[in-house]
Amino acid sequence: MRSRLVAGLDVGTTRTSAVIGELEAEGRRRPALRILGVGQSRTEGVRREVVTHIEQTTDSIRQAMKEAELMAGTSVDRVWAGISGVHVKARSSMGVVAISGDEVSRSDVDRVHEVARAVALPADREFLHAIPQEYMVDSQRGLKDPVGMTGTRLETEVYLVTAAASASTNLKKAVARAGYRVQSLVLSPLATARAVLTEDEKEVGVAMVEVGASTTQVAAFYEGKIRHIAVLPVGGNTITNDLVKGLSIPFAEAQRAKEEHAVAFAQLVDPQETVPLPGPAPGQTRHVARELIAHIVEQRLDEIFGLVQHELAAVGMSDRLSAGVVLTGGTASLPGTLEMAGQVFTAPVRIGVPWEGLSGLAEAVQRPRFATVTGIALHGTDRVHETGQGATTLSSNLISRVGAWIREFF
Ligand SMILES: Nc1ncnc2c1ncn2[C@@H]1O[C@H](COP(=O)(O)OP(=O)(O)OP(=O)(O)O)[C@@H](O)[C@H]1O
Ligand SMILES: [Mg+2]
């Protein structure tokens, strides 16, 4: 028996995360991922999701991957890597071909994809995804798989995602220097959506909103189609910077104050409560109203969610959110985020954690901050299942023996 290992890597602004799992496809319509190992490290050398220092980024990747490999009790030679940033662009593109025989064949589908993808791409941009959204055969719309349908004209709508070539080159370089091959790059918000949203939610209308450190990423779906993807240049770091200014403390102290004492909804705080903060002189402590911290955080988060709401309204999605808004990312850990978001979006809001299609050490990744990396690995799992490409293959009795022994320690 050979076993196929799939690895996901998410190089975020503050944390690099890695997940290694084994493909479980037997007797399943949709493959599952048996989680074997998880690793994390502090990211150095990344700004606003873009690699700015290769050596530092390489170290962060190596550390997270080694940790995941140690826990999994095995190693991998390739990874599926997430990419994001404000340089990402996405749009729909249409393709039309005449059906060659009486009914649609696989080669007609390949041809229509080629036509839809044939858009001029400047030298500084790279294709990330061309996702078929729906097919139309003559006047029949909304088809998921047109093969075998009778007709004369086949049309498709694909969702094209491109990234700045320099961003992808530097990420690939850092991964290669850490000793791994990039199997393929995956757009992070799509990966996160893969992990935290269900197919039913995408059908009735849903928006995934991930508030990370330097970015807020949005992916909206309706009728099973991607309706919008946005990467906004605001996030948890913006909130921390507000605390730096509002409380006159250094960034590291502000970050700590935020993670320990902040609440996203000021109404939830007792107005009498104070928290100790450093200063004004070294070694001294002062007491600050917890409500003040909450007010600063609430104002910025309100603005961030307002920007998201604006993005959704611009593509006509704000009244199509029957399944509501699914929040994830590190900043969504702020107490009161759900209440705050509920006010802005006037739609049901829940916290998204990776859920479907996982087994093994699944509980190790069932947290909002592992949503992206788990989604990247799940995306890889889907592709390996479809194409047979992209996994590290090894003799499975090797992992179970070594892995079981190592996992005893976790
Ligand atoms: N308990 C907490 N309370 C408040 N904020 C938190 C908490 N834990 C983490 N954060 C914040 O979440 C952010 C990190 O989130 P996440 O790990 O999703 O970001 P990232 O992937 O590194 O960044 P990005 O996706 O923007 O590149 C930081 O701003 C951090 O301060
Ligand atoms: Mg992130």
C-alpha cells in the first residue's frame, strides 16, 4: 500500500503555518484529509502578505515544516503554498465554442476552457486559477458538468485569478531554499473558504471574511459561484497601531494589550474596569480603563467591517447572504467580534473553523487561525484526487509505525 501525503503551507504576515495530511479517497465522492502533523512559526520577512526578505522567510518556512514533519513522523518533498496580497486580481471571463459532434465531449470542454482563459496577461502577472463557474449548452444555463448534453453551442464562465509575478517568484524561492518544491500556488481566501464553508452555504449565499494581521480577505459565493474576492490592506496590525497612538505605548505592548484585554464591542466591558499597562517611565505601571481600549478597537473593526460591507454591496451581494457571514483569521479571536459584525452586516454571523473532510488529528487544526493552511491542504487534496499529481508518495506502513510512535508525545 502506498500512501499519498499532501502538505499545505501558509506564510502569513505574523505566522507561518504548515499542515501535513494523508489523502483518504477510498469509497468517497469527495476525498478527505487525515491530519498527521501541524507546525507553526513566527513569520519574519513578510510585509502585507508579500515576501520582502528571502532568508528570514525561508527560516520561518523551514521551522513550521520541520515541526509538522516531526509530528507527522514523516517528511514531504513538495507543498501547496498559499499566496495573497493586494496585488491579487480576479475577474470572470467567458468562452464559446461550437460543439464538434451531437453531444458535448470532454475535448469540447477543454477547448472552451482554453478560449475563456485566452486573455492577454502582462509580463509582470501570473495565472493562479481558472475556475469553471458554470456551463451553458445552447439556451440551457447553470450546468455544472455539460459532458453528454446534446446541443450545438457550448459556453462557459471561468473565474480568472492572477497575481503579481514578483510576489509568486519570491515566495517560490523562499520555499525552494527551505528544501521543498512548490507544487502549486493557491489563492489564500479561496483556500480559507474551502475549509470553512459548505457547498450548501455557497449555493444560498455566503461571505467568508478573514481578518488577519495586515489584510482582510473576502470571498463571496452565491448559487455555487464565486461572486467576489477582495484583499483589503487593513487588519489586526491596523488595530494595534491605533492602540500605539491612542495609548502612547510601543507596538509590542499594544499588541499584548490587544490580545489580553481588548474587546471588539465596548458595551461588553464594565466601565469601572481598568487594566495595568507599562509606563510612563520604565518599570512603572499605569491603569487604563478597559473601556478605552475597547472603544479604540471597536472603532477600527467597525471601519474594517464597513469596508467589507461596501465591497459586498458593490457586487450586489449584501442582500444575498442567506447563509450569512463566516468570520475567521486571528483577529476574529477578539471577544465581541460576532456581536460587532452582526451589527454591521445585518446577516447571521458565525466563526469559521475547518470542519468538513478532515480526520486523524483534526482537532489540532479546528481553530480559526488554522483555517487558511488547512484550506490550502484541502485544495491540494482535491487536486491530487482529481489529477493524481501533487502528493508525496511513500510506503504507508512507514508513516504509521514512526508516526504512531512520535504522536505519543503530543
Ligand atoms: N486573542 C487575540 N485577540 C486579538 N487579536 C488576536 C488574538 N490572537 C491573534 N490576534 C491577532 O490576529 C492577527 C494575526 O492573525 P492571523 O494569524 O490570521 O494573521 P496572518 O495570517 O499572520 O496575517 P495576514 O493573513 O494578514 O498575512 C494579529 O494581528 C494578532 O494580533
Ligand atoms: Mg493569514
